[in-house]
Amino acid sequence: SKNFGRDFMAGLKTLVGGEIKGYTEMLNEARQIATKRMVDEAEALGADAVVGMRYGSSAVMQGAAEVVAYGTAVKFKN
């Protein structure tokens, strides 16, 4: 699998503690993608901004997780 080496090293890292940089990088990328999708959706609705923005994550199966970005799309009065 694409992430076999990363998963193997992460398993070793959990034994000794510390940051798992490969996973940190993947989560950062996932947050960026989720944010872009949220902004694109807000723009498609004609929104001027997104307020109350938050992230969420959950495991969808062993070894896989999802990251979501959500907030409220708002339109300012002219």
C-alpha cells in the first residue's frame, strides 16, 4: 500500500512516543482540502464569508479517517 512504510514507522513511533510527522502532514493536507471544499461551496452559494468555522475528524475504518470542515456561509448586506 502507498502508506505501508509510513504506517510501519508510525507503529514503531507509538511505542516510544512523540509526533508522527507523516500523519501530521497528512492531517494538515486533509484540513487544507476540506477548507478549500467548504470555501468553494460557500462561494457557489454566493456567500461573502464563512463564520464559526470548525474541523471535525472521525475514523471511518481501521487505518482510515475523514476530516471535515464546517461553518456558516454568510452574505453581507449592501
